[in-house]
Amino acid sequence: MTISAFLMRVIFLAVPGIVSYMLFRKLAGKTKCEKWEEWCQVVLFSLIIYGTYSIFVWFFGFFGWGKGELTFFKAVLDETVDIEWSEIIIASLLGVPVAFIASAIHTYKLVNWIGRRINVTRRFGDEDVWDHFHNLPDIPEYEWVIVRDHKINLLYFGWIQTYSDSYKERELLMGDVSVCDNDSGELIYEVERLYFCRNKYDITIEIPKIEDRKEAKETE
């Protein structure tokens, strides 16, 4: 088997891993990593998907349903073994729940949670504190926050609808926003949606105490 033919077979067989990895990145957000790290993750996703798929095939084969094994592992190295396109299609579909599970593990930082419980790490597991803040489990959706815009000395009071990925400018899209003077707190105007982009040192985000949040909601 020539190198080019081998690479083509690997690429075709890695399609489920590629699809699952792309979906995972869409759910979990982009991270700063090298190309070789991305391909390692694609390989890992592929192995997890085909490994899980092979367990199901073996299980059904044990009861006499199906052939009992995948051709994937043979097809990678043996060019005489035909690629089963049905396996690639089914594996690609199986990659969808795998991506969702991986995203849940990433979002809730389960690996780091276990590491902290057994005292092998103190890291919270996010790309940076910006990402960590927006993924705090005790900050529910539609939580009221105060964003201070130091660049133009304004204060925004509302809830954060979406935010930018790490390693970019701080982009925020807020809903039900009251725009106030940052010094006096005087209300200037109100808008349904507000988008702005600042450098990371131009804004601060504050979460009012529970009593203050209740009072703010009651006045809305």
C-alpha cells in the first residue's frame, strides 16, 4: 500500500471522528491549540466511536444478530479489505451523542472535578477566567449582572445572552439592558438588546447580591 493510498483510507475511515469533533467544538467553543493537537483529538474521537460501535456489533453478534465484528480495524492497514461505507455512516451517526457527552464533560469540567476531589490538581479546567466565569454552575441563564464599560464610562444592567470565545476581544450580547452613567448610576436609556466589543481590560462584570437582584427584578 502506498503512503497516499494509506492516507486516503485513513481520512475516509476518520470521517466519523471529524464530524464528531467539529460538532463538539461547536458545542464547547473554540480553544487555542496546535493543529497536531486537533488531529490527535480527531483520532481520539474516531477510536472512541469505533470502539463503542464494535461493542454494540459484538453484543448483537453474540446473540446471532449480525457478523459480530467491524471491518474498520482491518481496513486501516489492509488494502485488500474493502471499506464498509455503511459502517462509516452508522459510526458518523453514533458520533453525534459522543460529541454531546464530550461537550457535557467539558462544560461541567468533570475531569478537573474528579482531580480536585482526589487532590491531584487545583485547576478549574477552563481556557481562562473569562470562560470559567460564564460557565459557573451557580449563575443560571438570564442572571442579572452589572457590566461596567470603563472605555466610555457607562454601566449596563441586564442579562448576558451570549459571549465571545477565549483569546478574542470581549464581545457581549446582553438582553433587557438599562444603560446608566457609571459614576452616578443615573438611568440614561433602556434597550431590548445591546452588543458591544471591548479589550479585556476595558470592562468588569459584577453579580449583585441576591437581595439586590430580587429588588431589581421587582422594579422591572
